[in-house]
Amino acid sequence: MAADAPDPADGPPADAGASGKRPGPLRFAGRILAVGLAILFVGLLTYGVLSKAQDTTVDDKLGSNEAVPAPGFTLPVLTPGDLGPALTQAVARATRGGRVSLAGLRGTPVVVNFWASWCIPCRDEAAPLERAWRRARRDGVLFLGLNMQDLTEDARAFVRSVGMDYLTVRDRGNGVARRYGATGIPETFFIDRQGEVVGHVVGAVSYAQALRGAQAAKSGTTIGVQTGGAQGTGP
């Protein structure tokens, strides 16, 4: 008796593959396109978030040789430093309750240095900064170290190890650095008596740059943006 002929409705033989057919070139190309679009979307989203998070107002103004109001902050004291009698009295109103308010420092020229204990260039600039501070302190210029994205004990150990004896405060995150437009650390900003940024050094600051910036802060002279030494990871 003759074997029954295969019914077309039964589909292809079993050994033709579990799926029955392989995806065609158009379907394969469609999958690649979908993955590519997804990657592009994530990239654009990331760029948008980062570009919105970082404010470039300070450097934009300084690039036009214009001073710009310093973004305000109030942060907890990390170490009080040795300010000397004159600066201690001038800064007292800004350091109540163990916190420092930049607004409370109005009337005092300030050098703000962003740093972290894990930042190698920050360690390299520590000695020149300390030398400049001891010189500028006599002229009534306050140095303010702003520690960020760090562990409290690590930061205090760093202060002790490098002999830093100016006032330091701590930002657990990087919000203040982003408002200043910092792209990494260390970075140093010079603020005059009216609370306006008159200068900015990107990267490790030298003794000469720190002293020049301190003098600019005291006189209210805009010196713009300068390139310093090495710089660590961005905020």
C-alpha cells in the first residue's frame, strides 16, 4: 500500500529547523536599526542631562572680561583652620552653627578651591596654595577649601597630611561645583568683596596664580580664566 503523500498544511519536515525559517535580510537590518536608535537615544539623553547640570555662566562672563555674581552656598565646616585675629573676626558672622555661608562673607575677598582627598593634582597643588594663603592672609584675603564627593575622615586626614591651615567646608555631592561650572578638580575661583567672581584657574593652581588671584579678589580686578596644571576627574 502506497505511503500517504505529505499534506502541505503540515508544514516543512522536522529537520528544516525549529523555527521553520530564518529571518530575512530586511528583518535583520531592522533589528540593527532598532538597536542603533536605542543607543543614540540614550546618548542624547545623557548629553542633555549633563549639559543641563553644568552651568557655564561664570566662565562665559569671565571670558568677556566681566565679573559675575558668585553662586551662593552654605556648607558645614570641615576644619576651621588658623585664620589669624583679623580674618577670624571678619568671618565670625559667616560661620555660625558650624556652617559657612558665602553670602555672610560679603566684604571679605575669598579664594575658593575645589578639592578632594582622592585627587592627585589636589595634593600636588597643596603646598603652593598654603604658601599663597600665608601671604594673602596678611592682606585680609580668605582662602576657603571646598571639599567635595569625599569621605569626611579621608578629607580631614588629607588636611592634616598636607598641612592645610585655612578654613575648609564640605559638599557631600558636587552641586556647588556644577553651579560654578567646574569641569574637574582642582579648580580655584577668586571672589571680590562684592561677592563677584573675578578669576578662575582650571586645574592645579601655582603659587603665582594663587597670589595673583588673591590680589585680584582684593582689588576687584577681573583677570578671566586661566589654565593651571593637571586636573582630576570631573564633578
